[in-house]
Amino acid sequence: MMSGNYTSIDNQSVSGSVPAAVPDPGHHTVKFEDSHLQTFPPSEAQGKISSGARPPRDADDTFSKPVSGSDEPQQSGWLRTFSVSSYKAYFDVDTSDVLERIKDSLLPYSGAFNEKTTNNPDLYGPFWICTTLIFVAAAIGTFVTYVAHKVKSQEWTYDINVVQWSAGLFYGYVTVVPLLLYVILKYFSAPAGLVQLFCLYGYSLFVFIPALCLSVVPLEIFRWVIAGVAGIMSATFVAINLRAHIVSAGESWFLIVAGIFLLQLALSVVLKLYLFTVTV
């Protein structure tokens, strides 16, 4: 009796605790708008970060290509000559590059300058070398004449023409001479790059900066020696670096190299007569 009752109670309690079956409402499809979906990693066409570990595309192209809607116009054809962006590559050098090229200009017999600058000639160094020469020539010339006048107790007046004359000489020399040489080399079918000639002649003038500083010594023979040494170093530097290119011009190569050497010496003589000489 007792065991049967317990069995009956257990069966009833179990049957009462089972919930009723819930009918299946069916499947509901949830749709998401594609415009809010993002995949990771993003695909090549959708994102700026491409496959691999590339930097964002705008980090590479911002300073090299004009962006649509920007104020920078896109020049083409001969109009690129008047665009500042066309000359950016010729000023893209580091301080170490400029110092290395200055050192090569002070070692004229190495002849390695043209080889090092063939793929990357710059105009940054030549521009600042010429600009420095202008101010050094004006400052040193003014100082030397001032001291000479004071030693002899004579009245001294500043000559502003020294700056103008120096600017015309140095800027004109590194512009006109390479242009003429470029035309001559093209006439003889010798390989030459115009920017590389500008670069070579610009760095060839660096030796005159320390020469002008040494001209403060009040000895005429010493000034002639300084001007002569600087002229020979500069002329040798230009002639040796251009010789390998001018040899292909045929039998006239020696005359061209000799003309280049003598023209550079003539520059040193002009500097001696006008800037290294003090008359009271």
C-alpha cells in the first residue's frame, strides 16, 4: 500500500512539472544594410590599408600628387617648366649628402663627384654656396677695406656695389657657363645633363669661401697664392669630372677640357683683382 501510494504521487508530480510544448513560430530573416558593414581586414579596393603591411595610401601620395579638389593645379607639357613642383626633386637632399659633395669638391683629383651625382644631382647645394659666397665676399671685402683705411687714418665709406657685383658674378657664372657648355657638348654629341652641370659648377665654387676668408691677411703675395691655389683646385675639379664625358666628343675633347680649366682660372683671377685686392 505505502509503496504504491508513493509511486502514484511521484508519477503525478512528475507529470505536472513538464511544461506544455511551445509551437515553432518559424524562422525570421534579419537583413542588415551593406553600407554599415565593414570587413576586417578591408579589401584592396575598399580600404586605404592594403594587404600586407603597407602604410595608408594618402601617406604616400599627399605630398607628391595633387589631391582632387586641392588648389594645386596639374601642369602638363611645357607648362611644367614654370611649376615649382617640377623642381622639388633637385632640392631633395640631406645635410649628409651636401657635406659629402662638398668634401669631394675639395678633393679634385678623385674624379668621383660625377659618378655620385649622376642619379641625384641637386641644386640645393649650389644655390646656398653661391649665396654664401655673395655675403662672405661682401663682408670680407668690407672688413678688409675698413681696416686698411683705419690703419692709414683715412675716411671710409661702405660700398654697396660689392654685394650687387658679387651676386651678378656668382649667380651669373653658375648659370651662363653650364648653359654654354651644355650647348657645346650637345653639338659634339657628348652625353651631358644640364642639371648635373649646374650641380658640378655650383660645388666647384665652394673652395673660394675659405679662400675669401684667408684674404684678410694683409700680404699681397699671400693673397695671390690663395687665389691661385683656389683657382687651380676648382678648375681641376671641374675638368677631371667632365673629362670622362667629353672624351666621346672626338678629337676636340682636349680643347674643351682646356677651355673649361682656363675659364675657371680666369674666375679666380677676377676674384683676386676685384675682391682680394685692397686699394686705399
